Amino acid sequence: MKIGIIGLPQSGKTTIFRAAAGEAAGQVEEKGSIARAVVKVPDERLDVLQRIFSSAKKTPATVQYLDLSFDLREREGRGKELEKLLHELKPADALIMVVRNFELAGIPPEPQKELDTLHEELILSDLAIVERKLERLEKEAKKGASIVEKELEELREAKKLLDEGRPLRVSSNLRKSPYMKGYAFLSIKPLLVVINSGEEAEEVKLNLPPFAEAIHIKGRLEADLAELSSEEAEIFREEYGLLEPALPLLIRKSFEILDLICFFTGGEKEARAWPIPRGSTAQKAAGTIHSDMERGFIRAEVVAYDDLVEAGSYQAAQKKGKVRLEGKDYVVKDGDVIIFRFSV
């Protein structure tokens, strides 16, 4: 899972990135205007499964956060840099948009204005791509060239939405379209708005764009706490009334906006978490491990996490009849522990 973090200059975007990176903050890779951090998804269930299976190691799911140091408003004379940014964001599964809710050098915050400005820039970026592509396709069509009518139709639908100032994510048709996946559309991606507040700032309620969610994070405080030991950080969290650290909060909300769940595999060598879209079948879930497993899928042996923990071992869960044999169309549930049987 890859998530791009964007924001206006001095919004505290990089501070949120550092807070999100948590323990990985010291392993951030920086190249040009882009910083990356691969963060392990905290999941207590994986620790339990490692003990149950006596696994030699555990492998959590990971999230890659991208911190993009670029002001989307500054387009003139920076075409190549913007193109590079869009290329980096293209494979991102979702966007985090950071807006400032703290006083800066005597300047009061305007989080609603920042949100509106940033979201408008996403729409303008997409509109520029759509207009260029439409112009080229329509010219080719006039010359008698073979074009995909469905793609042309969907691009026209996209242009209509963008001209109205609406993000492409409002259209389920465009979100699911195989033709739209090849474009670097930003407004089609799930959006999480992070209201970056100061230590004493009160929470604010913003008018959010369609299909977007918002959370409040005290970015500077969280970045400072990320550098402390877990014991020290916990003391300060209680003092400031912070119920949940920034990292698990961001990851949890990221999973929610992407509608992801996790299933698990376990054995002597490894206990591992695998994120998949909610509603995925057992055969598709097998493909996240290896394409051969999806292609040669025979069946899945499935036990719910709670049933496995209650039984105490996989063998005990089998004896209690908690391990089920499921076919390729079984819809995987969050927390399922699965052994795939396949043949290639």
C-alpha cells in the first residue's frame, strides 16, 4: 500500500510524514523533492499468531508513505518537476492532504481555505491531463484511426465532472474503469484530510470534498513523541489526552478509506499479515501471495482468528471443527487465518 502526503508549504506536511513514519523515521529515503518511509503496520494479532504457530519470524503488512515537497500551485516553468511528481503519485493508492490548524509567525490558520485550494489544484491537474488526452483521441478519430470508444466516453464523463469542480472519485464508474487506471488522476484516489493542529488548538469541523474523511493530529507533538521510547511517549500521551498515536491512527484510517482488510498465514517459518480489498475471494487472496497459488487454486483451509486463539493451536481448532474447507469463491473476512492448497 502506497500513500502520498501533500500539503501547502508550511502546513506541517513533513512533520506529519515524520510522525507517520514513527520508528522508521530514521530510515527515511530522500531523493530530490521526494522522501519515502516504509512503515510496518502494527497488529497485535500477528504477535499472537507467531506464538501459536511457533513461527521463526513475523512479517507485518507495510505502508509506504511519500512526502512530496512540491507546491501544486507553482506550475509555470516547472512542467518537468510537476510531471515527475505526478509520476510518483501515479501508483499511490490514496492521498493524505495536510492542512494547517496552528498559528504560524502570527498568521492565524485557515484550514478550510487551504483544503479548498489544494483540492482545486488536484482537479486542475486532472483536467489538464483529460483535455490533452481528449484532444489527441478526437484528432485521431477524425483521421479514421482506431480508438476505444469506451475510453473516449469515460474521458468525456471525467471532463464534465472536473469542469463542474467535482473530483473523479464521485463516479463509481470511473473508479472501477480499467481505462482510467492508466492515468495519473489525483482526484480519483481516496482522500484523507489531516488537520494538523497545534498543542492548544481546538478541533475544527471542515466542509470536506465528496468521499473524503478527516482526522485531527497534533503533528509537532506527535513527531516529538515518535522519537521517545514507548514508555516515555505513553506518559506524555496521558498528559495531553492523546488516545491513539499518529501512526496507528493514520494506518487505520488509510485502511478504512481504501476498504482494506487483513488475512493471515502461519507456520513454523513465518506468521504473516496480508492486506487485501474487502470482498476479495479466496482465489484472489491466494494471488496476493503468489500468482501460481491463484492459478492452481484447489481450496482454502480457513479458521477465524478468534476461534484459533480460543482453541490454542491449529490442530486443536481442527479437532473442534473450527477449520473449514472453502472454495475459490469464498469471500475472505478480516482476521481469517488461511492455508491455501494449490497445484501447478
